Amino acid sequence: MTTEWKQNNLLVSTDQRRMDVNAIHAFLTRAYWCEGIPFEVVERAVHHSLCFGLFDGNAQVGLARVVTDYTTFAYLCDVYVLESHRGKGLGRRLVQCVMESSQLQGLRRFNLSTQDAHSLYAEFGFKPLKHPESQMERHKPDIYKSAASGEQSAGPGKS
Ligand SMILES: CC(C)(COP(=O)(O)OP(=O)(O)OC[C@H]1O[C@@H](n2cnc3c(N)ncnc32)[C@H](O)[C@@H]1OP(=O)(O)O)[C@@H](O)C(=O)NCCC(=O)NCCS
């Protein structure tokens, strides 16, 4: 099942075969939230996610990636539009396509994390956590930087 939105030369598509992992990796490896992410990690993540690619002709110029069970829960991440295409409503369009997708209806919880784009997501009903004290996380923000510098990751029970 694929979701598609077309306008002139622009296309948002969930067709997995269209995703250009080279282009996605080229952006993500310099993104503030996953700087240095290896190509193979992006490749696996894209393969195992519901991806909404933004295309200008054949060139991939944006992405929104959803990690989900398609039933109860989804996590929206890796949302970007290339600098050359920003400020034209395409980021909003990507998020709109995600929210309208027939594969993502009826979820109990839809989460995301953002440093500064809260107002974009607020348009689609996202709010700050109501009970942050009840949420927990295991977060390793520097995991790709430490992997690149050859550090070992901590095993279970160590931090
Ligand atoms: C965020 C991003 C996807 C927006 O894409 P875009 O195509 O330029 O956005 P749009 O033209 O659809 O506009 C989005 C709206 O969200 C608002 N917005 C809120 N936070 C924003 C932010 N951090 N960056 C850009 N726009 C933001 C804009 O002001 C705009 O509202 P307006 O039309 O009322 O001015 C793009 O700037 C980007 O790729 N940034 C770098 C990656 C990033 O930070 N991703 C978000 C991770 S959560």
C-alpha cells in the first residue's frame, strides 16, 4: 500500500523502492540529532520503517520516517527538507501526508522528539508530554560519534 501526493514536479511517496538511501544518508550524517550516522544504519532503518519520501523529479529532497506497529503506536523521526527546497510548505506537506496516511489511523499514541520545530507539529495536534514524569528513555545521543571514534558501547546494566 503506498500513499502518494503530487503537485507539478513534486511527489510525496511511501513507495519503499523509491527511497534513495545515499541521498538520505548524505543529509542525516550531518543532522544535529544523528551526526555521523553510518550508511548501513540508515539503510536498515529505512528498510524497517514507513518512509515518506519527498521527490523533486527523481531527486529525493526530503523525508519523514515513521517507526510503527501500524496499530497502536508510531514514532515520527528523521523529518527533513533539503535547504534548497525549504520555506515552500513542503515540510508541512510531508507531516500532513504522514498524519493522513490510512496506515496510521486509530493509533493510541504518536510520539516525536524535536529541538525547535514544535509549532510545525502543534498544527497537527502534537503537544508537550502531559505526564513527562511517567516517560522513560534510554538515549545515547553520541552513539554514532563514539562509534566513529572507536569507543565500546556499555553492556546491559552499565551506563
Ligand atoms: C523543519 C523543516 C523540515 C521544515 O521544512 P520547510 O519545508 O522549510 O517547512 P515549511 O515551508 O512547510 O514551513 C513549516 C512551518 O513550520 C514552522 N517551523 C516551526 N519550527 C520550524 C523549524 N525548526 N524549522 C523550520 N520551520 C519551522 C515554519 O515557520 C513554517 O510555518 P509558517 O508557514 O507559519 O511560517 C526544515 O526546515 C528542515 O529540514 N530543517 C532541518 C531538519 C530539522 O530540523 N528537522 C526537524 C526535526 S524534528
